[in-house]
Amino acid sequence: HHAPNDESICVNMFQCTLAYIFIALRGDGVKDLMEDLQIPLNLVDSLLPDQGFFLPLMLWDFAYNWLFIYVLLAIITGIVIDAFGGLRDEKEAADSDLKTFCFVCNLEKFKVDSEGIGFEKHIKVEHNPKWFLFFLIYISRKSEGSLTGQERYVKAKVWPPTGNSSYSWIPRECCDSIAPRQEAPVESIAQVESRLEIVEGKIDSVASSLARIEEILSKVSSETPADRPAA
């Protein structure tokens, strides 16, 4: 293939393919590499070499535009849109989680509003994330000799000499404004069995008492008026 100034652009199929893709992608398509063609009068003329192989070149130009301009561009655009859509969904999920759960203790907003001091006050007064961050910065810059017992404990958890960091010192689903629920003591099987035995003994005692009362009543009802002692 030759450029308009008669300089050779390519000499083999591989070089021409790369030249077509490289030049056409930066311009208006394959037509940038084509000379001005004459429209043939019939189908036979469109396949002749003296007409510049008009029909094959037209099919090639259409195939190139359909594949690279429409299909490939649509695929890339779809991938980009899906990627940004996924990032947007993740951000919305994170924002929704921050609005409904405490970032520090993971308490639900409804529970804090109904049993505590209110969610907004909770995340600003009780469990403000900035305060925890400032506390970590403070103990990281403080000398070991001036650390209190609690500060030394937290520092050993966050920056242990060996092993991974532990965040067990952070409150988990609890706060000062919500009193912990007192769970009822769970009785053992032996205690339940002993209680059942006591109840069974009481039932047997009541049953024997009822039997004696029935015996007395039956004797009284079987006596005649003559047998009864005079008043």
C-alpha cells in the first residue's frame, strides 16, 4: 500500500494490518488509508482490480468500523461503567453502614436510640472515632515510663513486641449508656431433678392425705343415726 505521496506504507499482510489499525484508530477509519474510489456501475465492476476492488474494500471498511468502533468501544465503555457502578455501590453500602451502625462498637442505631442516649450523641460523645485515633497517637508518642496501666495495656495490644495487633480493647456492642442485661442463671440438670423429686414428694403427701379424708368420709356416711353418739 502507498500513501498519497507515493511512499510505501506496508509491503506484507502483517505490516499492512498493523498500519491500518494504527492509522485508522487515530483518524476517521480505514478510509484515511484509501484513495478516492470511483463508484462501480455494477457488481462485476466492483470486483475488478481496475476499479480498486471496491466491494471488498467497502466490506473491509464496514467490518473494521463495526468491530473496532462500535463493538470494542461498547465493550470498553461497559467495563468502565460497570467498574464505576461497583465502586459507587460499595461507597453507598459503606455510607449506609456508617449511618445505621456505630463505627467503634457496631451497635445498631435503633438500639442506641431506644435504650441509650441517642445515636447521634453516642457517635459524638461516647464513641467518637476521632477520640480513639487521638488516643492512639497520644500513647504512641508518650514515653514508656510515663504510661499509665491502661495506656500500657492498650499500647501492648496495638503494638505488641511479637505477633499481630489485637483490638480486643475496643468496646464491642456495648457502651456506658446501655446497661448490660442480666441473664437469668441457668439451672443444672441435677438441680432440676432435685426440685422435681421435692414436688413429687409433696404430691404423694397430698394424695395420702386425700385418701385418709376419703376413708373418714366413707365411714361417717356408712354409720346409721342409731350408731352415732348422742349429742
